[in-house]
Amino acid sequence: MSRYLDLANALGSRIEQGAYNSGARLPSVRELSTEYRVSLTTVQQAYRWLEVAGLAQARPRSGWYVPATLRPSALPSMVSPDPRPVDLSEWGQVQDLLELESASETVQLGRGMPDVETPSLRPLQIALAREGRHAGIPSLHYNDIQGVRALREELARLAVEAGYRLSPDALIVTTGCQEALSCAVRALCAPGDIVAIASPSYHGMMQILKENGLQVFEIPSDPIQGISLEALELALEQWPVKAIQLIPNASNPLGYIMPEHRKLKLLQLAQRFDIPIIEDDIYGDLAYCWPRPHALKALDHEGRVLLCSSFSKTLAPGLRIGWIAPGRYFDKVLRIKFTSSGPTAPLPQIAVAKFLGGGHYPVHLRRMRRQYQRQRDIMSEWVRRYFPSGTRISHPQGGFTLWIELPDACDTLALDPMLREHSIAIAYGTIFSASGKYRNCMRLSHASAFSSRTEWAIQQIGTMLRTIMLANPEDHHA
């Protein structure tokens, strides 16, 4: 991404989320030039881009201002840093959520699943059917432990879009991103070790850490800038952290894209303390800006970043195709992959390789980015309309999940059983924390094509939240 676009996206997101009030003066060109270490011309280009987008307004001899008519929503707040590592939450809450997802009559607003009914996936369905008919006996044999060569060659081409170059031999195909993350953790850590993670964080990653007997240091995250580098630096200075794990691009659940200058600072911290980074880039291809933001891996010249990803969010989770680029930890990750699950099933790999090679992937991504961004805006408007006053809404820059922070009196754990009676599913906030934070938060998905039941479900959630607030008037403050 051009540097001026990187700056424009970061500043534009803060404007949209209310970091600057309507009519407020924005940082000067010189201030931004110093902060982001870019030229004055780059900042001026960024401001001109924001002016075209309607997010900034120039005033002669005065500077740049937020347009007086802009009325953004408030951002979710960033929690205070924890003083020490913690043990992880139980599996039971996550298991309850997964069991609810299987009910077909439920309005699913909690699951992180893409729209798999889009017509742009038709070529993939055809490829899967064709390979099933014609692959023959060899497809039933054990496959290369690294994965089908044709798929790894296509993945190496995709890596260029994310800003880095890899040989197909530097990649290992896994059974979904979950296995990639698990292999990375096992390659780096032993029971009792400490892992620093961005908070709130993907609940599946925390269950991997729990299963491996690890402790977690939750590092608070800004909903626009990403993980707090200041809090992370303090944790690294005080505790023997063995690895850092985060989702820099279109994070789950906040949806931020870390500005590139902060990605560089994160890598410098990792170099200073000689710590590896596990990068989950599963949503990177779903960033709304184009070209897509660079992966953290693109800035890594030492092999300390283990990039994990899959097609579970961009295509379909049932494919179970993920991959890992483990850098300097390649040999260890490959051994772990061999001893844990062996080769990944070849038929879906062959079909996806043909889907990618046929040029269908960019067409599909363009369609899904437009759909997810449009539905983000629609769902955000419904939340503003139906949820209690004081509700804060994220403004994701990619993916298909919204992070909602409610007034303190709104306990989403208490809300969940009320919603189940109405066949509505959300992801309540506590599963995104190792220590049970975010009881007044929830994650909502805006992936599948909306129907009248979608708006009805959001309205029902708002009604029940007000019922909970009336029952807890002493806790009612925004």
C-alpha cells in the first residue's frame, strides 16, 4: 500500500469513529509528518484523499478540519493493562456457542463464518465436484506432508499481494488456520510459558494456549491502531514472554488494520527482546482497502514471524485448508505437523488450486469485500437505532464482525439465555478474554446476506438489553 494511503486509512478511521469531534481541527501536516516519519508531501496527499472521501476539509491559512456535518459513532474503549499473566478461561463457554451454531432455525449473529452461498463460489463447487469424479486412486494415497505442490505454488503467488515473497517449499499446508496456529504455539512454547496476545482476541487461539498449558498476558488494543505497543513493551521488560500473537490485518474481533509504521515498531520490539511473533492473517484478503495491507511477514527479514492463514474466512470453513510460513522454525513446525495430523487431505487442495489458478479468487474477493463493507454499515446503523444510549461500535476495516461495547449494566452472559429463547445467537464478550473481561461486550457477524429476520434480531437484542438495564439501575452508566 502507498504510504499516503496507509496514513489516510489510519486517520480516516479515527475521524469516522469520533476521535475528533465534528468541526475539530486535525493534526497539522508537520505534526503528522513527524509522528509517522513520512514526507510533508505524503501527508498532503493523504489529506487530499480524505477530502475527496468527505472526511476532511481544508481551511485557507488554518489547516485541516473534520467537516461540521460528520457525526460519527463512539469507539469501543481500550481496557487497562493487566499487571501479570493469567490462566485461561474454560472451554465450556466456547463449546456452548459452537453447539448453538448447529441449530438451523437460529439467527446466527455470533459465528465467524463467511457467506458460502454467494454465486462467486460456483467455480469452486464445480472444481470440487470434478476432482471428486476424476481424481482416481492416487487421491486416496498419503500426500506430501507439506501439501499439494500446485496449491503451494498458488499460495506463493498470493503472498506477493501481501507484500512478501516465499518459495512454495517454505510453506506447509495445514488442516485450517487452527492447526497452523497450534503448530506454531507448540514449536515455540513449553507448558508454563507466557504468550502475549492482543486483547480482545480470537477465542480459538486462547483455547490452543489453554490446551498447551500456557499462560496469557493480555495486551489492550486500540480499535483503530491495534495492540498497545507501550503496554507490550512494559510486559516484555517485566516478564519472560516466549511469543507474541496477534491479528494485525482486519483483526478479530475489533477489525482494525495496524498502520504500517506501528507494524515496524512491533517488529523492532520483537527484535530487541528476541521474541517470535505468531501472525494470524486469516482476514487479510478481506481488507476493504486495495491494495490489501502488507502482512507483518512482509516486514520481517529475520524469519521470526510465523504467518498462519487459511481459506476458512475468504472461501469456506468446510474446506479445512490452511497454511503456515514458519520462517526459521520451519523444520520444527514440519515435525509437529507430521506427528500431530500427518498430511492434509489432497482433494480439496487440488480443487482450490484450480480455483485460484483459474483467476476466480480476485473476482470472489471483490464481491465479498463490497458485501461485507456494505453490511457493516447497515448493521452499525441498526445497532445505533435499537441499542441503548451509550453503546459504542467498532468500525472494522475488513472482515465481517462488529465489536459492540454496551453500558456497564448490560451483562451479555445474562443476555445470552434470553436470546436463545428467541433463537438468536451472539458471541458474548467474555470468550474473547483469557480472564473473563468484556462482560458488557459482544461480537456480531455481518457476513451472510441480510433478511428481515436480521433486523428483527438486532431489534430484539436491543429490547432485551434495556430490560437488563432496568433490572440493574445502579450499574447504569455509559
